[in-house]
Amino acid sequence: EIDYCLADAQAKALFFDASSQEATRASAGARDVPRIGVGPLEGSDATSHWDALLSGPAAELQTLASAQDLSLMLYTSGTTGKPKGVQRDHRQERAAALAHVAQNLYRRGERTLGVMPLYHTMGVRSLLAMALVDGRFVCVPKFDCAAAFQSIEQERVHAALLLELRFAGRLGAPADEGHEQRNERRRDQQHQRRHPRECEHGQQNDRRHQHDPPSRALIAQQEGH
């Protein structure tokens, strides 16, 4: 599969981590391109490492791409045949990322937990959205519930796209909660975070109304009048 995708995409380099190093080592096509290893690797045949690239001298930035140029190519799973590369240009990806920012009410400096895979649209969407708002994308290479909560606390994460059943028990939310109920709860939480004073005032009013005497209309209704 790596050989097929490398040839189909006409890739100029291959990035891989520990989860795919065995497949990379067995790939004949990978011998023909630079192989950049990411994270801890054992017995890797990488030609370079991500950390080495980061520590090297910074090159002068030059704009070489236009809005119509290819931005990325995500491959389908290949259930009915060979994986198919879905091409997306820079204009499409920027528009999709802007929609993601608007939908989630992101502000400048947001921080999101990156647990969705980057070979999936929602993983890419989370990453590009953080770039647009000058935010932070906290990447979790391999999902672990305890590690994810630790990253949320340490990095002060504001939002995350998650498979809710993995977190339902830890967060105290019922696993069988309906879609509309989840959306309503999520909107309430976002509103409380962005307007804490208004929400506090509303909660105080709710507490006062709990002790208010019932209205005449309610008394009449209860008495059957």
C-alpha cells in the first residue's frame, strides 16, 4: 500500500513514525525517496529525523504556491479496490478550515487536542483551524485516555474533537446521550466559557426564582380553575 501511494501521489519524501516503521522498511518504493523519521524509532533506516530538521538553520520563506495549487491528498481506505487519492487545493482547505473555526466559535489563541488521525479530514481540519487562529495543536500520537487528560491539563486545552464513548465515563456524561442533547450541552459550555459573568448572573436569578412563591396562574392551574 505504501508503494502504491508513493507512486500514485508522486511523493518526493516519506515521513513515518514507530507505528509504520516496519511497513516503511519493507517498502521497495521507500528506497527511492528521503525517509524522515518522527519520534522514537528502533532500528530505523530513516535518512533523516524530524528533530534534526527542526534544529537546522531556517530557510528563507518564499511563496511558491497559488490558491489553486494542490494542498494535500487524502487516500480512501480502499475497501472496494485500490485506495483513491482525493486532491484538495489550498483554497478549498482554507475555506473548510474557516468553516471549522466559525462552527466551533474558536477565538485567537485557542488550543485543541489532536487525537483524530491526520490522514482523516477532521484531523487535518483541527490542525489548519489552529493555524488560522494562531492557536496550538496538541498532538497525541497514540490515543490513551489518561495521557489525553494529562495533555488537556498541562497544555490548558480548550477544545477537542473526540469519539465521545471513549470519554463519556470519565466526563460523567451518559454514553447513550442523544445527538441533540450533546449539541445543546456543548453550546451551553461554550457560552459559559465565553460569557462567564452573564452566565453567573443567570444562575443567580435561577436560584432566586427557586424560592419565589408560585404565581397566581400556576396556583389556579393546580387547583383546577
